[in-house]
Amino acid sequence: MRFAGKRAIVTGGNRGLGRDFARGLAAEGCRVMIAGRSKTDLEKAARGINDAGGECLYQQTDVTDSSEVTALVERTVAELGGVDILINNAGGSMGAPHGSIDAIEQEHWDAVMHLNLRAVYLCCKAVAPLMKAQGFGKIVNLSSLAARIGGTVTPLPYSSAKGAIITFTRHLAQELGPYGINVNSVAPGIILSGPRLQGMWQERLSDKEKQAYLSRVPLRRLGTVEEITGPVLFLCSEEAAYISGLNLDVNGGLFSV
Ligand SMILES: NC(=O)c1ccc[n+]([C@@H]2O[C@H](COP(=O)([O-])OP(=O)(O)OC[C@H]3O[C@@H](n4cnc5c(N)ncnc54)[C@H](O)[C@@H]3O)[C@@H](O)[C@H]2O)c1
């Protein structure tokens, strides 16, 4: 039970990878608060974890809104007694166009930046004073392969925001390290985390594009949800106590520095 006695917030914990991170933490003794937009999905995801013997609460939250993020953290403290782990997982390209910069309107740019970058800043800012006071904390931010190679199947604002997350992570790791807080990021390659990603892979990409992507991946396949969950939970654990400021590339060997 690597996370016995710990309390975590997982943003976007209602579906996809976030739900798996929450499940994984709870299965190892962590009490978890999941936050996301869809109340139905949140309720279902929390019930699934609780039925499996874990402890999971949920709060409907728009993570781009500072007052909602503050309310999320306040409720977590009230119900769970504190926050030891924050996984900033909520993110996505929000339907922004994939083509030329000419097609990217300012609204697309702002919306994608707010979801993928502002939300990470807001959530970190909200938990940092608590973690500093307790002298312990683990923050893991979800970046993307798109940050490393530029968007191939993702739009410009998405790859830009995910790139900024890596720098944000390094900066915050330096600032919070003296307080016993580890801050790391994980940059997954394409993972079929749910219907949305399956649709993108199966419908938006041609067979030729899929083959082109897979031929660049040294391991010649997509990653599984478990293959992302393992590295993320590792960075939340004491096994990674001396790792901070790292971006962990999890992409079958396509890109790493
Ligand atoms: N799946 C992949 O191939 C892949 C690859 C690289 C990076 N990522 C990143 O991993 C993370 C999870 O991806 P996923 O595949 O599970 O995506 P997903 O679309 O299935 O899940 C995104 C989550 O973000 C939440 N969310 C969106 N807007 C929100 C808002 N305003 N407030 C609160 N929550 C909000 C959604 O409710 C959902 O739970 C994302 O940050 C994504 O960019 C995924």
C-alpha cells in the first residue's frame, strides 16, 4: 500500500487517464478527490472506486476558474484533512483546428491555454501553501509528446501549452523543493484512454498516418493506459522521492532527452 494515509486530488478524474490514476491511487490506500466537469461521470467514477473498496469523493469543478479551484481544495481539506498529492490531468485540445496557424482563432488559443496551462497554475497555487506547511507534497502535471515534437495529430495551442507545462514544472520544482515538495511532469505518446482518443485514432487519422506514426515509435505500438498509470503513480510515490523537475517521456521511445 504505497499511498496509505495519503490524500490526493486528481483533476479530470472522471474519465480517461485521470480515472485510472484515481483508481490506482485508491487501490493503494490513498483517499482521493476527483474533479471534473461532468457530474454524471464524476459520480460514476467515484462509485466505481468506492465499490472496489477505495475511498473517493468528487467535486464538479471547472479547473480554469480560480474560485472553483479554491472551493475544490477547501472541500478536500475539510473532508480529507489535507492534500498530499496533486495530479494535474485535466486537459485536451478542445476541438481547436489542427491545420495552419491561420485557422487558429484567438478564442481557440485562449481556451486551450486556459485548460492546459492556467488550470495547472491555479491548482498548484491552491495546494502549494498546504504542502509547504506540511513539508510534503507530490505534484504531477500531464504534458504530452506534442510538447516534445510539436503537434503532429494535435493543434498548435495544445502543443504550445503542453510545452509550457514542462518549463512550469521545472520552475516550480526549484521553488517548492526546499519545502519537501516534488514537482514532475509526464509526457505520454498516443494512448487510447477512452472513446474520445479511440475516435481520434480510428477516424481522424488515415491508415497511412497511423502507419507513419507507428513506424517512428521504436516499440512499434501505442501505449496502454497501464503503461501511463505506472509512471504517474511512481512519481507520486516515495520510490521517486529524489526526483523533481523531471519530465518523464512515456512514448515507446519516439522521443526522450
Ligand atoms: N490520451 C493520450 O493519448 C494523451 C497523450 C498525451 C497527453 N495526454 C494528456 O493526458 C491528460 C488526460 O488525457 P485523456 O486521454 O484522459 O483525455 P480525456 O479527454 O479523456 O480526459 C480529459 C479530462 O479533462 C477533464 N476536463 C476537461 N476540461 C475541464 C475543465 N474545464 N475543468 C475540469 N476538468 C476538465 C474532462 O472532464 C476529462 O476528465 C490530458 O491532459 C491530455 O492532454 C493524453
